Amino acid sequence: MKKCPKFTFGVGDRFAHSARAQLQAFIEAEQIGIPITPVWNKSNREHEIIGSEPQQTRDAADQAVKDLGWSGDYFLDADHINLGTVDRFVAPCDFFTLDVADDIGTAADPADIEAFVDKHPELIGTIVIDGLSAPLEITRERVEATARQFLKATQKAKAIYAHIVEQRGGIDNFVTEISMDETDAPQVPAEMLIILAAIADQGIPIQTIAPKFTGRFNKGVDYEGDVFQFEQEFNDDLAVISHAVKAYGLPETLKLSVHSGSDKFSIYGPIKAVLARTGAGLHIKTAGTNWLEEIIGLAASGSDALALVKEIYAAALAKKDALCQPYGTVIDIDDAQLPPADVVGGWDSEDFVAALTHDPTNAAYNPHLRQLLHVGFKIAAHKGSRYTQALKENQAMIAQCVTHNLLERHMKPLFG
Ligand SMILES: [Zn+2]
């Protein structure tokens, strides 16, 4: 496997025009003593909505690295792929996020479940783990129930992993992540331990794991939930991971991956404190926050660019249900809080920027409008070259927004 650096940060470049501005944030972070490795991620869903190919993301990332003289590591993440969608990602990517959410809850063969439970008597009883707030108490029934819930998903992950290795000519020179975030129920630390044992049994050299945490991780807006409980769960997951690394021989680089990680301002402080206390690494995945900065940059540019983003908002509002449909577990929009298109039509640059910019201290900030535009990139994709041309024409303003957002709102609070 290719070793995953300690701190990795996923960024999304939906229209392949912002990689340089994104990389600039990593360069500036490094200059102030925050070494983070960039990972460009784009899911199959995003490629389908935009009509792009993974190779284009690779080309944009490579070009940015060349243009800015970045000499550190960087990765390209095939984000949320499965057996049916992985093939076009195999050549350009070196980081694979195996999405097994669809198989969670599908029971594996009863004989496999029984064999798993019999193989792991150490999972039953009182398990004392260093750094855990309280010992885990796990019954045989609990191990069985968790295996019924997750064993099939780990078998599916193995099939995807093996397929990637085979397609790459038998070579595992990439980072493997397993994601379970897009499900309804959070995975508690006891389940995490059982899942990691099952992943180890499958022989997957997993280096990052994305559980579903307690609370809402809505796209592009702050965390909603009990911050104290989150901190405890995050801490306990890390304790379970370092225990599982030793107990099951998983890679020492194994770390947590926080999906929909952009803009979760209220948990960055707790995450930073836990990382400092434990010495653990982190992968954080962001994507759409970047596209929103493009929209903010366009709105700030005024004239035709402002008119274009108003048009995008009006169209997104008209197609709201269809746009939101694929994102059920990760958005939360109150229709009553969405301003009508004709109201937005009357806004100037400042109004639009204030409503969209994620500044919780600004009374004009509207998280509902922000989430709608977050999923509204399909509308921009339909505008084709009219949108990408606007990105080119207003590049300086947009780049400033993109770099500032990553560096000031994300990297410094998390790692600074
Ligand atoms: Zn995810």
C-alpha cells in the first residue's frame, strides 16, 4: 500500500478550475508550520451530475502542482465508489474510498456470521481500552447483531479492493478508505471495534475509515448536535482504532476520516484538542464548500457574474426537490427560509455575498440558501461553457475566496 500521511485534507474541484487556488492554501499553511497533504476528491455522483471524467480531476491537480511547484505528496481520491462505478477511477486515482453504505443492514451468509463470532471471543465481555472514557461491555448477541449489520459490507469492501488491485496489475500502491457515513444510524465505538476486526479479517489494508458520527453533518453548514457528545465519540473512536491496529494488525497509519467535513466550525476546536491529546492523524473531506466560494466570488464580481449566480439560484429553487433528492441524509433545508427568486433578483453583490458566506456572526447569513446552492451545481453544469467562462473571467476574485476559505476557516482552526 501507499502510506497515507498523518494529516490529509480532501478538497473538491467540481469544475476543475480551482485546483491552483486550493493548492495555494496548502502552501500558505505549510509556510506557517501546518503541514497538510492535499487530496482532490470527486465522487462518482459528482462526476455524473457534471458530466466529467476522473482523468480531468487528475489533469487539473497535476497542472496545479506543476504550476505552483508543490513538491510534497498529493492524492486523487475516487470518492464513494463501489464495484459498479470504480473502473474509470482506477487509472487516475491513488486513493479509493470504498462506499459500503448500501450493504449495511444486508445480512451475510449465516455461516459467515457464525464463523466470525466464533473467531473473535476477545470481542465478548468487558474490554478495557486505553484512552476510552469507559470500558466496552459487549455481549455475544451484540457481536452477532453487529456482524449481521456490517459483515456483508466488509465482504463487499474486500471485493472492491481486490478488483482495484487486479485492475492496477496486481499492485496495491494506493490508499484505501472505507466509508459508512451515508447511512441513517451512527456507528458507536463498540460497533467500530467489531467492524475493524471484520475488515482486518478481510485483509483490507485500510488507512482511513469514515464512520457516521452522532449529529447532523449537513453539506456546507455547521455541525448540528451535541458537541460534547461528539468529542467523546471522536475520542473513543480513536482509542478503538489504536487498539484495533495492535490487536488485528491493521496499518499503523489508520485514522479517522470526517466526511461532509467542511464548515463544521463548532467541532473543529474539539477535534483539534483530541488530536493534540492523542497524537492521532486525521483525514477531513470537503468538497462543495469550494464550489460555493466560486459562487461567492462571482457574486462579489458584480455585473454579468452576479446576474449568472442569481439565475443559478432561481433555477435551483425551481428544481429544489430533484436537486436535494440524492442528498437526503446530509442536507436540511427549511423551504420557508428560502428567499423567493424575485427577492434575490433585487440583491446587489453585498446582499448575495452576505447571505451565502458562512459567517454565523452575520445576521444576513442564510444556511438554507447556502445548502440549496450547495446541491445546485448541477444547474451550473447545465450552463456549460457559460459558467466555466465566468470562472475564467473572474478568476482572481474567486481564487482569493477559495484560498481564504480553506486556510482561514478550515486549516487554521483544525490544525493551527
Ligand atoms: Zn461521505
